[in-house]
Amino acid sequence: MLQMVAPCSAASFAGGVIMPNLISSVDSLPKLAAYKKEILESCSDNMFIPYMTLFFRPYTKEELIAAQTSIIGIKLYPAGITTQSEGGISDFTSIHTTLSHMEELKIPLLIHGESNGFVMDREREFLEIIQQWAEEFPHLHIIVEHITTADAVAFIDQYPNVSATVTLHHLLISLDDVVGDALQPDLFCKPIAKRPSDRDALRKAVFSGHDKIMFGSDSAPHPRHKKECCGCAAGIFTAPVALPMLAELFEDEGKLELLQNFTSDIACRRYGLRPPKKTISLIKKEWRVPELYGDVKPFGAGKTLRWSLE
């Protein structure tokens, strides 16, 4: 799977933030080094920097110092809230020491921000916990990953130390696309798509050039037997179509000049990154999105897009 999907990201980007929620969580330096090596080997034909993250657990200061130069941040998952997050955090009062060390060492905190409440309210409810951390640790860079609601957009504006990512699919779909006319398992993801008004709030923020909201693909490939089944896996595979579909979306809004900023520059500023120089050329040339990449169905399968990678 990695050998098939990693080149799809490497073809379009100079680097990407790598999530640690594997079957065996990436929560130690040996696991992190092994995973990074596998990614680099899978992308050998394309220059691509894997910006690695550790799976959040209580870390000692010594562990964090040892990991500091190898990671872009630490990703926190509430226990059981998404794919392979069973080892996540259930007692949020027990992690303040680790957060304090991260603030001191300037290690960003990335968050899958959902409670275990009613599915449409989960993001909004978890913002209350993030608010406590943002106030208690004002020098800790907090990134709320893949936000989906108008509440989250408003929240980002309240704290200078908080950023957010937005996915391609959450800019395009609402819950109606997932379950409205017929169940669409390939559009099922976590956080689930919300109301059209939430999607519109995301789009308004992104197309305004918001300087703390950046692209995060949350590209999540699952084979057909994991999607077309009872209890289907959550995740949308967007890597092969991310840039062409974003170009189409930004063009429709008359905002093509903001595409570079959204997909790259904001993240580089917020994280303090200096990725290697790599230029991707998009051209006006129609192409049809394949129905499958290996055994994985991509977002927009079968659709004709008007932008393509040169």
C-alpha cells in the first residue's frame, strides 16, 4: 500500500506531514526512523521530505529532547475516536507535563479534535479542551487538524498560537453527499463532513487568504474490502487529485493566486519550514481520474478534471 500511495503525494508536493496512527503507533524514535526510511524508499523517484510526527503519549523531557530534531510535532488522538487511535488519550488532565515540555522545546502539538459525543457536535465540544491548552500554554503552537465547522473557523481567530488545516474534501462535500440520497462509503471520513453552512465557512476563510488556515490533505487510502463492508473504514484518498482539484476550486472562486499560499507558504511560515526547492507545474489539460489506484478508490473517481500535473 505504501509503495503505491506514497508516490502520489511525492508527485505533487515537496513534503508532507506524516501521521503516526499506524497499526502499531509510531511512538518511539526507532519506529519513527523505520517508517521514515520506508516512505523515502517508496518515493525514491521523487524528491519528497516526510515531516514526521510521534503519536502522543506521556513523554519525558529527555525523550522529547532526543526526538526534537527528528519530528515536526506530536499528534494527539482522543482514544478510539478515529482509525487506529485506540492507544490515544482518554484522560486529558494527565498530559500537562508533556505539554509543558513541548512548549518549552517548541515542539508543535497536532490534534485530531473530536469528543466522543454526538457525531455532529464532536468538533465543537473538543474546542473547549483545546481552548484550555491554548490559554495555559500560550507559546505552544497548536494545529487543529482537518477542521470541519464554522465554530472551528471562529475559534482559530481567538488565539495567536493556534493554526488549522483544511482538507480538499471538506471544501467540497457536506453530510448530504455522504448519506443524503444513498450511503457513499468512499466519502465517509473522520471528522465527518458537516452542514453546507460549515463547508461555506471553511471556503470563506480559505478564499480570504486566512494566514492561519493551511492545506492538510488527510489523504487516507483504504482497500475496497475495508470500504465496501459493514463498519467501513473512515478516510478519503485524495493524494492523486489534490492539486488539480484545488486548482479547479480556486479558479472557480477567482482566487488562483492564493493556491501557493494555501498549499505551502502558510504551513512553511507557521511551522518554520524551509523545504527543498521543488516546482510543480499545473496545466489546463483535461484528464479522467482513474476508478482505482491499485485497490484504492480515489476521491473524484471517474470525473474529468480540467487541470493536470505537467
